[in-house]
Amino acid sequence: MFGTIWGYALGAFGILALVPFVALARRAAPRGTAWSRGARLVDGDGAAIKANDIPVGGVTTVFPEGHVAAAESATLLIRLEEGLLLSEPGREGWAPGGNVAYSKICTHAGCPVAVYNHLYYQLYCPCHQSVFDVLQGAKPLSGPATRALPQLALDIDGQGYLVARGDYTEPVGPDRWSRPS
Ligand code: FES
């Protein structure tokens, strides 16, 4: 049953989505992303997402409005039951309505984190099997990743759409991407 659940979640993300991220991992280090204060979260078709659009237990890949091709900005939007998230100090209010967002780029080697298991609230990277705890700031639970997936601070605008409060406050992807070359 465990394997079946992982399998369904992977299908929802799309296995073909792995390719651009692997290519990105071989490229020069990105410095910052296209997220900015007030940028709406949009899906791969550019459609803006409201706070109640994702059902509890659901997950989708989002980008900043106008930047759906910005691979380094790819973010996982997960809808949790309200009150379950154990917010890190200083991150209170970053997940309005149970919507929490983490970078989709694995902090180990840059593959896309491509599977979500809502029973265990875990994200899984298929490249080398790192597992991240969604309820505790996406900290790594097992596998080779040693750093949590960065969290994107969210808000809800006056029309009910999810927006970013700014760019990520820490580098996305593997640490080697953010080292000076
Ligand atoms: S790239 Fe994710 S575990 Fe290696």
C-alpha cells in the first residue's frame, strides 16, 4: 500500500518534469529566484491559484506569475489541515489556510522533489531517496540531503489569490550552487 501511495503522488507531479531540473543541476548556480513580493502563485498553465483551490492533502507545482519557465523558481504548494504545521520560529503566518510552499529543487543534487505522501506528510526525491518532513520545515529525515527545502512565505491578496511575501530567504538547490565560483 505504501508503494501505491507514492506511485499515485508521482503521477500527479509528472515524471517528465524530472528532465529540466536535472539539466538545471548541471548548469551554473542560480542566485535568487523570480519570486517577489506580491507575485501570484500560478500553475504550469499560468492560472492563478486561490487559497481554497487545492484540496486538503493535495499538492501542485507552482511558479511566480509571468515566470512559468523559471525552473529555479519551481515550488511545491501543499494544502495541509489547518493547525498541523509546526511553524519554525519567525515563520508564523507563512502558510495561510494550510497552504505551505517549499522549493521543489532538492538540496542534495538539484533533482525535482517529485513525490508527496499525505499520510506521512513527507516529500520524496526519487534521485537518491531523500525524504523531507513537510510538517517540520521540510527538514531531511533520511537520505543524502542534509539541508531542509527552503520555505516560501505566502500570503493571500485582496482577491483571495495566494501570493509570495518575497523571494526565498535562503538559496534554493544544493549548497554548491550558491558558492562563489
Ligand atoms: S538529488 Fe535529491 S536525493 Fe539526491
